[in-house]
Amino acid sequence: MKYISTRGGSASQPFLGVLLEGLAPDGGLYVPEKYTDISAYLDEMRAMNYPQLAFFILSKFADDIPAEDLRKIINATYTKEIFGTEEITPLRKLEDGLYILGLSEGPTLAFKDIALQLLGRLFEYALQKNNRELNILGATSGDTGSSAEYALRGRRGVRVFMLSPLGRMSDFQRRQMYTLSDENIFNIAAKGTFDDCQDIVKVVNEDAKFKKRYALGAVNSINWARIAAQVVYYFYGYFRATESNAGKVSFSVPTGNFGDILAGHVARRMGLPIKNLILATNENDVLEEFFRTGVYRPRKGSEVAATSSPSMDISKASNFERYVFDLVGRDPARMKALWTDLKEKGAFDISGSADFARLQKDGFAAGRSTHADRIGTIRSIYETYNVLIDPHTADCVTTGLKHREPGVPLICLETALPAKFAATIREAIGHEPELPARYRGLAEGRERFDVLDADADAVKAFISARA
């Protein structure tokens, strides 16, 4: 399996070649040259447990890692000790045809643990193999940061520099990151929005000399290994929600950076029987607008609302480029034209084009929800099923139910455990969610972070002084 850039200007590379890179040298994102169709193996895959399924799928993406090495990495990652259950991503049935896929059983209580626990081990493996060190520069709107830091804390050869928007995370999310004291973890609170943080990561990575000198890598979902790892739980959820491979299911996916739902798109390209991928946004509805109108117009920082589902307070979805690359038939010239419009005009418009006609047939649905919707859905799910969900999962359920079809099972992807968003849960049901025992002392921990302007040069100077 070789990987190419969405911008068409970089040489193809194997999996280990792109694992430590992040952005391609031409500024694009790495994608597989082609998706491997595994639909002929669905019956065989149905009987697999999670680690077996993960090995079967990931071996198609990482065929330059010896099979036994990859199997050891996967088996060390997906364990009951790390995820609290042998199922890893347990499927919870609310009623006939309606499910929540539990993705938040890992160390930081968020779905990003599924991929990042694996990524931490893959990084360590690749660095030891090549006697290298790596400086991770990432951006988080709440959950990626803690998941990455818990996966990489103390790992040999890796330092983590994590940007987060000052004052725009929940108290739990902030404390979970900032109370870590490991010497290889550096938290940077930027005076701006998540989009500002993400822009800084891209600007710094586009400085080829700086990137090479400080061996910069990525843990954000621009890293292909994260997307590949997330493909697995789409297959796992499908097999647990169905009795045979004859029918299709729909997935509702809370969406900020487009990585989680992109994994569903990849799973469908690999042969998973998916009817619809339902994209759920909050008030920051740039992606909902695109799927409805064909216009992609990221908002300026001042237009990005701070909401009660903060991990989705994102305007510029970094993984969206990978989907558009497929949508336009993997045409680098077309990609260049669209991204030139985006840079020069602040938007691009495919309405009325053949691209938009394909979009409308591509099996996506989209919707947005508000704070009032989230509160109502959290309360309703709790009162009806005695199940408590977090506000991002509430966005997912709200939009998913609007697009639910008779006879088609609907699987809603969980984002995080409710404990991470106590204030919103208290507003919805009148009391705070139970806090897992291992986090009950979190509020007493000393927070350790540095505040910087949302400026790429300031971040470069910070890294230079510590790397």
C-alpha cells in the first residue's frame, strides 16, 4: 500500500513513511492510492473479536510493518485493562434499530483514545526502528489533546507540544491535560479559537526547514494512522447491530474535524454495507451548509461560536480535504483550483457542478442542533432509556433521529463520557454525572501550561527553546 498527497505534488510513500510526517511536503494530506475492497471477507470478519478485526483491517493499510510486529502492537493496545471491556467499543441497544456505539471506554473517556492509544505504540515502534526522535505539534478543541498526551506520556523519543484555545474547553478537559507533569508533555494555551490553533500547526508544518530541523510529527487527524484505526469500529459496530451481511445500517456521527466520519466513508469504500453517513454539527455548521448547498465557507475566528459541545467548535475541518479529493475523482488540478478559491476568496462553491451531483448521491445526510436541542436530547434519552450521554453525542442523536429510516438500523457514535461535561449534564437532568474513581482528585491537581499569542512564530520559538 502506497500513500499519495491530495495536492498531487509529493512522491508516494509506504505507511511508515507517512506515519511520522503529518502534512505532505506539498501541503496536502496523505491518502491511500486506492482503498482495498474487503467485502468478500465480511462473513469471516463477523466472527472476529476487536483485536482480530483491527489486525485484519489495519494490515491492509500498514503492509510494510511485519505481520507479527503489527499484531503485537494491536494486541497490546486493545485490551480490557486499557479500555475497561474486552469488547473495546461495546454496542448499547436503546430500542430495536437504535444503538449507541460506546467509544469512550479508554483512559481519557473520549473516542479519540481508540486511535491514539494505537498511535502512541506505532510511534514508539517506528522511532526505535530508525533510531529517531519526534516532536509532536498538535491542536485540540478538547479531547484530542488529552488522548494524545495520555497515549504518549513517558514514551521514548517523543515530545508533545499541544495547542489548545484558552478558556474554550470544559473544566474537566482542561484539567485532564494541564495537570499532567510528564517531562515530555508541553501544554500551550493560545489566545484564540481552535481554528487559530489548527492554523498555527499547518503554518509551522509548511516551514519545511523548521519541520525537518525539529522532526515535527502530528497526532491530529491529519495523521492517516488515526483514520485507519477508526475504520475498525465501523465494521465492529455493523457486525454487532446486524445478524447477517445482507442489510445496510446508517451511522450518525458528531462532526468537527471530519476525521470520524471520514473513517466511515473509507469503511464504505472498503465494502461495508452503509446506507447513510449522517453528519451532525452544532451551531458551527460549516459542513452541514456544504452538504446542503455545495458551498464550503469556513468562518472567521470571531464567527466561531463557543458552545456546550466544545469539541465540535471547529470551522475549518482539516480532514475535509481528503473527502473532497475522492469527491472530485482524485483530480489534483481540480483540488488546486478549489483550494486556491478557498485561500483567495475564503470559500469555494461546487453547486451546479458535476461534483455537487455526485455529492448528492454519495450517501451523506447532514443536520445541525442547538444548545436547547442538546439539553432536550440528553434529558429525553436519560428519562426514556436510563442512559446518560454527553452533549456531543446528543448532537449526534438529535440529527440521527431526524434522518432515521424505517427498517435501517441507526448506530450513533459516542464522543465522550458525560463526566467531562458536568455543567451541561446538570442543566439537563438536575444533577452532575458520576465521575470515574480515577479522576476524582483531578480538581486538586496543579495545572501546568504556558499562555501564548495565537502566533506561529511564538510557537516556533517555544518549541526551539525546549526541543
